[in-house]
Amino acid sequence: MSLPDALDTLTSLLGNRLVTSGSDLANHARSESHFPDAAPEAVAYPETTEEVSRIMAACHAHGVPVTGWGAGSSLEAQSQPIHGGLVVDFSRMNRLLEVRPEDMDATLQPGLTREELNTELRATGLFFPVDPGANASLGGMAMTRASGTTTVRYGSMRDNVLALEVVLADGRVIRTGTRARKSSAGYDLTALMLGSEGTLGLVTEMTVRLHPQPEAISAGITSFESLTGAVETVMETIQSGIPMARIEFADAAVARAFNGYANAGMEEKPHLMVEFHGAPEQVRADAERFAEIVQDNGGSPFRWSDRPEERRALWDMRHKGYYAILASRPGSRALITDICVPISRLAEAVEETQEDLATASIPGPILGHVGDGNFHAILLVDPDRPEDLAEAQALSGRMVERALRLGGTSTGEHGVGLGKLAYMQAEHGEAWDVMGTLKAALDPTGILNPGKLVP
């Protein structure tokens, strides 16, 4: 059983929205990270939930592997069709269906990106806060349970998705959750789907929580002589209850990359980049309290501003950190790995990781959403040197072992996909087998994103 057996049904349903051209297949074979390309046999562009349901019913009947596709920005090969088959591209299902300002929620289709959503929300006084950096599709963000720079204040996708419409492997359409802010009615199937990486179903509609646009915003940057001073500042800030909207770490190697990429003029030292949201007087008070903590830990004078253009420049630079780091070693590819630990163990985790990287033969700058204990190492490898990739994988493996030893997780936001699959047994034990049991119950023929996440 294979795609050719389902082609007549799919072509009749989609017409020229079922594509087999080489360029389209190549565009859906790529990864943002180090994984080799893996092309599908065809790409479907549905426009309605009914079409997705009929696509899945046909693929279920003929045993065709199906991989969902949003913006293709995942970092652990979640969206790569490693078993060929069909990619379902949701770019045509990208509408904001309804905004309800009085309830501070919105219903939308999965192909809408987070930047598109916030553009449409500008006149409402509301915004959607989850910011993973990339302009990812909201469906993809749901499927990887994404978080990012603002998680320390607003939470991750887990905290900001209220309800889903999902097409299961056999074509059935289910709705999970409601617009109510809480429920005790049965299993939490919304939470089950979030982070499932398209292995349990394809999301076709979402209801998300919105937040008031802050009255005032300020942002700033400071540097430290030592990594320890920066990380201690993060821990003390969080433990003191200052309501940070963002608190990001960049090590000296990242500062050097920013300078080379954008003439940032940063000292080649560890830096913290922060942002505060609230009433004007509260934002000022929070910045002043933070400046005191910085000073106590040996940081440079904290420079902050409430001018929109200066704030945008700071976060634009941070969001381009990956590309700046790639440019620091021309021709390289990156194994991008992340771990997350309890905030009290953050200093230990970062320091041990830096010690590891200091003796490595490949560069590994560190960036982090350290306000929630999450940080990333961008391990740069020469694609023509297999030994580079082997070393990067070993370094990533030691980071995972460290995170688990310290009571954390192998991935705080990138997800599992292929890259973290080898660590699931160590992290979850018997619970990983339970995940496999759930997968088998909802997808008995194993067609949804096969080879990812579960046993």
C-alpha cells in the first residue's frame, strides 16, 4: 500500500492542489537544522477541515504516511517526511476566524503565523504573546508546544491554547476543550494534542487565549565579567518576584557573532537582554530594581529604554541570533540543542555546559530563555566533516544527561522529532511506552508522522 493507490482519490478531491513537482517536493524536504533533506512523494494544500478529513481517510485506507507542515521552522526534523508519503501543507488554511475581545480569545486556522495574528489584533488592544523567534505557524507551535522569549511572563502554548479541532488518522474530526477557562469534564485531550508533533492528529482549528497589550514597555541590556554573575542575576530576579516579560542570556561568543553580523558594538562578554511590561510607573520601578540586582552581581550599568525603535532593534538582533551565529562560521550547519532545568540549578547547568564546550573542537555559542531555566547551544559543524557532527551529538547528549541529573528535561521548547528521540526512554521510562500505547490507539496503522516522538 502506498501513495499511488490513493492518488485517484486525492486528485479528485484537490485537483491542482495536489502537487508532485520537484521544486515543491524539495521545499518540503528541508530542515532548519543539520538533518539531511527528506522529500515527500506529494504535497497537499487543503482549504477546509472537510478536505483534511477526506485526505486522512484516503491515506488511512491505503497506508500512506502523512506529515503536517506549517512554516517548516521546527528544529528537530518534526516536519520532515522521513518515510516519504504525503505532506499536508496548511498554508491555505490561514484565516483568523473570530476575535472575541470581551472574552480575550480568538479562533483561527493553523496556517496563520504568530506575526500575522498580532498584525490583525492591533486594533483590539490585545495580542498573542508566545514568541519562539521564528515567524512560525500557530498550528506548528501548538504541535511542538512552543514557548520562547516571553514564556517567563505569559507561559507557553500549553497555557495559551484553549481548544482544538483535530482530524484523526482515520479521518474522524474531534473537538477538544472549550472556550471556558476551566473544565473538569473528562480527559484533557487538548493537552494531549499539544506537543504531539502531528503523531496523533492534524490540527485544523484553534482557539487561543489573548492578552491585553501592555500600557508601557521598556527593554534594556547589560553585560557581565563572568557567566556566573549573569546567571545569578537571573535567579535572583526571578526569585525576587520582578515580573519580567523577557530575560534572555547571550554568552561572549554570541556577542562576538552579533558584532560580526550587525556591528552591534557589544563587549565580548556574557549579556542579559530584558523587557518589562506594565503601567509606566511599574515598568520604571521594575527596571530600577533589576539594575540594583545587576550591580550586586558585578554587571555593567543597566541601559534601558522605552523608545519603540530601540526596543525593536534589541529584539530584532536577538531573534536573528541563529543567523548571526551561523555566519560566524561560514559554510557550517548547526545542531541546535536545548535543555531546561529548575531555576535553582540553572547556574550549574550552564557552567558545566560551558566547561564542556571550552574543550570541544567545534564552536558552541549559548543563547537562552534563562528566565524559565531554558537555554540553547548552537553547535556549528562542517557538513563535510562527519567527525564534527559526531562530536556535536556527543556534546548534546551530555547536555541531556546533565539536565536529567538536575531534575530537568531533554528539551524545553524544540521538541523531540528525530533529534531527541534517543533520550525519551531515559527521561520518561515506562511513561514513554504509555505514549506509544496512546499513539497505537489513535493511529493504529502508524501513518501520522511516523518515526517521530514515540517508540
